[in-house]
Amino acid sequence: MKTKMLKVLLVCACVVLVGVLAYLGGNIHTITVTGDFVSEPKLQQNAQECLKSMLGRNYWATPERIGRSLIARCDVMFYSSTVQYHFPGRMNVNVLLIQPKVKVINEDKSCVVIEDSAKRAKLNEERCGAYVLPELIGTEGMDNTFVQEYATNLVDLLQEVGLKYKRIELKGEKIAYWYVVTLEDGVLVYLPSGTDARAKVTLLDAAIKGLNSAKERHSVIDMRFDMVTYR
């Protein structure tokens, strides 16, 4: 009877010991941050600093949302993150950053970088310079979500066909917006708003290839109407 009791106590002690060791092994001592930090490498270090308060916490008792919340408040360029805990004591955080396609320059040289209408961030002049992007010029570009969506879609389409450009400028009034795209070689392309951007860019690509083949050059390609005109 005593032998059986000792065995039971020994098993219980082992279970408790394993539990204690497992709990202690959950104490976070290493935090690894990954993400696309090419434009601003220092943001990786910033994220590491923001997560310092997680060191020493036990991940068995710490919901992943706490780490995600710390990252979300850390920098305007961070819009999401995933957190994974690994035994013993390791925390891996992958930060998803805004991937801007255009930027709007303010009078004070700060800027708003925009991926789409839901992913945008205001940066100071120094940080703004780290992002080499086409400029979206025109005050409506700051707040008008339709303009932002059209401009970022236009960027994607121009890149898709391999057309290089410098900036996109918004022209006209609210009821009749149109866009001026300055290509890398200085050619100005006039595009209408509210039309099928893909169809217009496809037509533009074909028009430029035709001009190159004929060894013709024009300073303006106007695509706002049914027919393409050149000047």
C-alpha cells in the first residue's frame, strides 16, 4: 500500500515539475521581428523597441492580441501583424506594412503615402523622402477616396504594361475630373476619370508602341475622348 502511494506521489510530483518547467519555458526571452522594411530599415528596430514590454511575460498567459496591439500603436506604417509563440520562450512577429503606390506632398513638405483608400499614412518630410513614389498632385487627392482608388489602380496598370512615369496630377472640377500622367520621358498623357482605366492603359500602351515603331514623338497624348489625339 505504501509503495503504491509513493508511486502515485512520485507521478504527481513529476507532473507538477513538468508543468512548472513548461510554464517557465513560456517566459518570453527572445523576440524576432520580420517584415518588408526595405524603404525604412529603422522601422524593424522601432518594432523591436515597441515589443520590449513583452519580454519576461509568459506566453501561456499572454494573448497574441496584446503583441498585435503593441505593433498597431507603434508606427503609422504598420497596419497589421501576426504573432507566433515558440517553446521555449520565443516570440516571432511578422509586421505587415503599408505598401504605398503614390504620395501626396503637403505645403510643409510632409506627405501622405497611399496604398489604397484604407491604407494610408502621414509622414514628416524626412520620412517622406525615403519613399520614391509618383506624386498625386491636387488637393482632392488628400481626402477623396475615389481619386485615391483610381490613382493607385492606374499605378498598378501602368506598371503592368511597363510604362514608367513620374507623377499623376488631378485636373478639372468634381463633376469632371481628369488626370495628367507625366511619363518618364516627359510626355503628358491625359486620361479621363470614371472610365475603364484598364482599357485606357491598354490603348495607351498600344499607341506608344505605334509611335515608337513609326519613330514619331508627341509631347501630349490625349485620351479623354473616344479618339486618341496627339500634340
